[in-house]
Amino acid sequence: MSNVHHPRNAYGADGTYVDVHNAETLAHGVYTAPREQGTPRAPRIPDSPRIPGVPGAREDTYRPAYESTVPAVPAMSAVSPQSPGPVLPRPADGAPYAGGAGGAGGAGTGRAARRRRTRDAERADSPMRRLLPLLPLVPQALVVAFLAGGTTAFVAEDKAIELTVDGEPRTLHTFADDVGELLAEEGVRVGAHDMVAPSPGTALDSGDEIAVRHGRPVRLTLDGRRHQVWTTAHTVEEALGQLGVRAEGAHLSVSRSRRIGREGLALDVRTERAVTVMADGRARTVRTNAATVGEAVEEAGITLRGQDTTSVPPGSFPRDGQTITVLRITGAREVREETIPFPVRRTEDPALFRGTEVVERAGRPGLLRVTYALRTVNGVRQRPRRVRSEIVREPRAQVVKVGTKPRPASVRGADHLDWQALAACESGGRADAVDPSGTYGGLYQFDAHTWHSLGGTGRPQDASAAEQTFRAKKLYIRRGTAPWPHCGTRLEN
């Protein structure tokens, strides 16, 4: 409500004194309740000084409600007949209205600022402005009614709001229509991760409470897995509740009471997990918030010695319900010597008949020394693992001469004989034939010694039919039909 003081007394248009609380009506029909019988009359307020030269006019002692001082008894303004009339002062931009609730009448932003500018423009052309030149002729009670109505409308748009930002409350007065406009006026920026209650589009009423909680980034490492999350919590413990993290028995990298600033923080949480450790034929289940498998094994009361290890890497993160097997390892090293095969290098020799090979230099194998790691895991011997090798002696290549000279197809003194009949009698005409004892082979059943003495290489049954016939002719020139005592007669048929 406006703090304009209603006068108890006034002067009429003719300058006569009127007790307005005793009068039933004043000029222009303004009604005032009559004074009850038996109520003592209020003392008469001294008249304001008269203005010389203006009949019935007195000096103006009235001040508007929004000025810093309010007179105890306002009086009518007096104007000379030549004056255009007094102009009521208005507050400067940003100055508080005395009649407003909480003094929140400064220039704002958004729609509230536009409404105030529109209201100021309307006031400049309001009936009150047009009525001011006639104030000497209007009863003072009517002026008071006009002022009281304007101030009441002004105060009706002012709202008392409690705004809490990140737990810091403050009470303010505003002309904003909704929550979003109020936050804009107060310079409170709201992002995608912030919380506003009620929502920014909610209309405002006096006495409303608004809460704003800004989001804070948290780099959360939960049981070895990294997450980037946002929270409006102010402390670590409150954030754990918001994020649904089970904190009983958990290990935290910072204190639960640590406050989370707008810049956020990094938080490492290791919850309590059940892990089973198998070692030495026994199973042990422990509840732990260890950071590594090795730490969980130690908490189970198991010691790793020497080459002992676990079925999963000791530095890995232990998962809830995981079974870890301890591997008892014993090991040794063994050195072995192995031969290196020698290579064979062949060279062509035109002095030797085709199909003839002669070893010019015999090869020699090399020697290799190899070190193996022998392991026994939980009593079971593992496959040896080669860990190192060194050459003790290099192998020496074998050099072989290979004949390229064309072999003669005939032997003088033996070409006219029936070699086909002899072959049919000895081997049935098969060049790869071998007798049951394995001693003789080929078309003409050579033994190995005879075959090599005739210049043959390898086994006779592996040579071509033409080469076998050539060697047989050479044998005939040397010994006649004696090598074939049963079938030799076939040669001369």
C-alpha cells in the first residue's frame, strides 16, 4: 500500500476550513465516513501560509509518497493564475520507490523494463497530469484518492521472491512475470546441466521460492572404468548418492565431505567386491576394495615367491565375483647341442656323361648349442621353451659334379644282340624291377657293385632303360654272357 498520509482537515474552494472526518461528503462527491458521536474532535491543524495576491490560495506543503521525507500534514498546492500548474516529481531511474515493498523499483531488463517505460509514458499523459493545473479548485481529499490508487497499482506488480543459488538464499523484489525473466534480471545463467525449480516458464507470485543448482563436472573412475558425469551436488557424499554409487566399504580418493566447486573434480571410487583366490589346493573368498589383483591376493593371506604368478595379470583390476588362480612355478635351464645340416652345391661337368654325378668335396654338418627353459606349473611339466641359441661350428657345403656329356647309344661288338629278349627273361621287361632279396635291380638285374663299376650312379632300377641297356652292353664286352647264366643264350637267338 502507498504510504501517502490522508489529511484529516482540508480547505474548501472558498478558503473555509472543513473537518473531512466529520463531513459526510466533500467536493466532487468524495465520501468520508462521519465522526461517531462522543468522539473528541481532533485538534485543528494550523493553516498553511497564504499566497499574496491570490484569493483563497495558500502555499503548497504537500510531498509525494516516493520522496525521502513525507510531511506530517499535506496541504493543497497553490498556483498563481498565470502558472501552468505544478508538476509532480518522479523517482530517477534506478531510485527506489518509498511505497514499494522492499524498494525493488529500479530499472530492469526484459519485459519488466518495457512495462516500466510504458507505464512512465502513460503517466506523462495521465489524467493526473492534466488535472494538476486545476488542483487549486479541487478538494484535497480527491487528490489524495488519486495518489493512493496509483501507488497501490504500482505496489501490486512488485513481488517478494526468495532466490536460492547453490545453497545461498536471498530475498529480492521484482516485476518479472516468470522464473526465466527473474533469472535474466539477476544475471543468473542456466546451462543444460543446471537444475531450476520451478521451471523457467513458471509464472511468479509474491512469496514464491526459487532454487537454482549449477551442474559440476566430475571425472569419475569407478572400479577401474572412467566416466565423465555431471552433478548438482555440493559435496562428494551427496554426489555419490545422486550417481547411485554404492559407497559402503568403498575406497575414495578424496574425503566424503569435500565440497565440489563449479570447476568440478576428479574422483576415484573402488567399491567393495567379492574375490575368490585359488592357491595350494584351497579356495579363499575375500571382500576387498583393492586396486590390483596382486593386492587382493595379499589380502587373502597368500604370498607369491620366486616365479609364482596369477592366472590373470597381477596389475589388472579385480572384478566382483572373479576367481583368481595362483600359479606355483619352478624352473630350470637345459643346454642341448644340435647338428646343422650341410648344404649341397652342384656344378655341371662336360667331361662326365649325362646322368653321372661325382662328389668333389664331401660336406660336413655344423654344430648348434641351444638353451631351453624348463618350467613346472603346479607340479605339471610344461613344454620346453627355447630361450637362446649359438652356433658352435658352421656347416661346410658338399660340392657335386654333374655330367652333361651325351651318353653313347651303342657299343661296338654288342649292338647286334637281342637285348630285348634278355630283358624279358631277366625282369619281364620292367626297368624298375627288383628281385625278392633286394640285391639285383633293373632290366638286366645288376647288383650295386657291378652297376657302379660300369660308371652308373645310384641304383640301377632308378636309371632309364636306355642307360641300363648301354651298361649291359659294356658288361657283355667285358665278360660275355657269364653275368646271365640262365638267360644269356637269349642274346644270340
